[in-house]
Amino acid sequence: MRFWPRQASLRRRLILLLLGVLAPVWLLLALGAYLLMLQKVDTMFDHQLERVAATLFSLDLEHMKAAEDAPGFHVFDDEDSFPAYIWSADGQLLFRTEFAPKLAFNPHPQRFQTEETEEGRWRVIRVLDADDGKWLVVARPYKDRALLALDLAATLVFPWILCLIVMVALVWLAVGKGLTPLYELSRQIAGRRPDDLSPVAAAATPSEAQSLVEEINLLMSRVDGALEKERRFTADAAHELRTPLAAIRAQVEVAEAAEDRSTREHALSQARRGVTHAGRVIEQLLTLARLDHLDGLASAGPCDLVQLAREELLDCTAMALSKGVEIALEGEGVIERGSPDLLRLAIRNLLDNAIGHTPAGGLVTVTVAQIDAHYCTLTVLDTGSGATPETLQRLGERFFRGGASRPGSGLGLSIVSRIAALHGGRLQFASPAGFEASLYLPRQ
């Protein structure tokens, strides 16, 4: 059972929790005070009976009868009276006041007793006269005690209710004061500009909220890093697309101004190549954007790397034949958790890069191997010109092509590196004799 709605404020929750703890304590204290007051009323009630009994005990029987006949004695009626009895030692009733209840003689009574009679409930005191053995009995209606207790309780109700109101007000103020640092933190964040991702000041924040502030600062740091990457990526993409678009425009202008057919066709051919290159850059940019927003593998299962490589080799056969490049596949390897679509994309980019950098008559070899119980490798080796140590260190950076003479957009290896990271693996480069790219993937 919920004691507050799902979106209740923290202040309301704390107040309800505190009142839920303090209210029973207040109630127990009020009940304890009432019970203590009843105990005091009982003591006062019995003390009144003792005083009346002591007064009557000092009178002999004749004086008591004369006092009963006196006009002033009858100011006590059945609503406010101390009825009295006198019994002899053998139980003979010697005296009884007018409004006395019907009480039985008891030769071995307790000093104070509460008795039920036809007239109601009575509080009774019995005193023995040791000289003549007579019993003096004085009674008082129990309802007088209840009325007295009720009157006293009524006088306590207002102070206790006032105490409850003061307690609620103090809890409200105390909780509000305690939550002031959180309100300050909320105002500090709400007053920020959208582009202000600097850490939140946590000097006055209570220790219970320090972890929240740390997580907020960590989130802001991540967002700032992501935005910085997006800004750099957008700037690089704009620069990368500006060149082919400018070249396409120039070739189109040349074609428009050309008078002979051969010049016009050459310009249009160059423009088509520029469109193809720009389209590939855009496709790779979209692929990278999609991969950057993935936190893991959406659908993963066992993958046979040899089978995936064989399928991609078949698709690249036409491109390899057109360049006079031979391709080969060898080895075996299976990983238990991988995305077939992403792995095909990685293999295709590695093959495109290798075939594109291999001269006619060269060889591209794809080798799959299980190097140990934890990792499989897929290595693509070409017989191209290779790369310098300085170039190997920067390969995988976005838009880095390893030299102006190298074809491509510099995004293919970045895509492969991102796919390897999503699989918990890595991409490594070497240049033993030609260029070698090795994709390390965990088997489990």
C-alpha cells in the first residue's frame, strides 16, 4: 500500500514519515498522561472518602443521627453525596443515610472496594472501630470519579492538540530547512545555460546527495565529451564533403562550357566519380553515426567467421578481378556471441581497404584463427606498399587516410574499430610485408 503518490515531493515524503513516527509517540504520551491522571484521580477520590470517614468516625451514633436531621446535612443529595452506614460487630444495621445504596455487611472487608449495586457502581471505604467493634462504611458514586476524570481530561485536550499543531509546524519547518541545499542545487542547475556543462558545485551539498551530484557531473562530462566528438565529427564531415562537392561542381561547369564531345564526356565521367565518392562518404558517415549510438549488440548469437568472410569474398570477387587482384581464405573460427550483420560490415570494409591498396597481380589473404581459449582473429593481409610506423599509429582515426595519395575517405577502418569495440574486441595493424589488419574478437 502506498502512503503517497508516485510523484510526491521529497518534502512531503519526509514529513509523512516523520509524522508517522512522531504521531504514535505523541499518542502514547497523551495516553500515558491520561492514565497517570486517572491514577491521581483515584488517589484523590479515595483521599476524599478517608477524610469524610475520619470526620464521621469522630462522631458517635447519636450525633450522626442528629446531624442527619439537621437542615444543612441535606445539601448533599444523590447526585453529590457521601452516603454512610454503621453496622454492629454482629452485622446489625445501626445507621444508614437517606441516599445510601444497598450494601451488604462484610465482616472481613478490604479497606477500599469498588462494588456494583442496583443503584450503580460505588467506591466504598470500610473502617472498624476497635473500641466497640462497629463498622463505619462511607460510599461515593463511581460516576463522580468518571465525571471528574472527564473534566480533567477536557482541560488537557487543548494543550495536547496545541502541542500536536506545534510539532507538525516544527517538522514542516525543519524538513524545509534540511532540504535547502537540494533546493539550491535545483536552482543552480535550472539557472544554467543549455551549453553550460561545467561541473555542479557541491560544497554545501549534504553527504547523502554527494553521490547524486557526482553522477550529475559525470553525466555532464560524458555529454560534453559526446558533444565535442559530434562537433569535431560534423566539422570533419563538412570538410570531407566540401572537397568532392566542389570537384563535382567544377567538372559540371567544365562539361557545360566544353565545346567538343570528348572533353564534355571526360568532365561528366569525373563528376560521376565524385558523386560516387560523395555517396560513399555519406553512407559511411551514416553508418558511423548509427554505430556511435549503440551501447551493445541488439541481436547476438554464434557466428562462424569463415562463413561470413566467404560470403563477403564472393561479393568482392568482381572488384578484385577488375583490378587483377587474387583473394584467398583459410583457417577456421567461431565466436559464441556476435552480430552477423556488423561483422559482415567489418569484413567488407577490411576487404575494400585491402583490395583498394593492392596493385594489379597482388594477393589479398583472409586468415581466421583461434589463437587461444579466449580470442579468435580475422586477419586481412595484402601485398600493397604497406604503411610507415607513424601511419600505423594513426590508422583507425576518422578521416585519416595515411597520405594524400591513398584513396578513400578515411572512415572504413574507423567503422571496423567501432564494431570491434561493440564486440568487446580490438583492431590492430601491422606492416610486415604489405599491410595487415587483425580483428581480435572474444570467443565467449
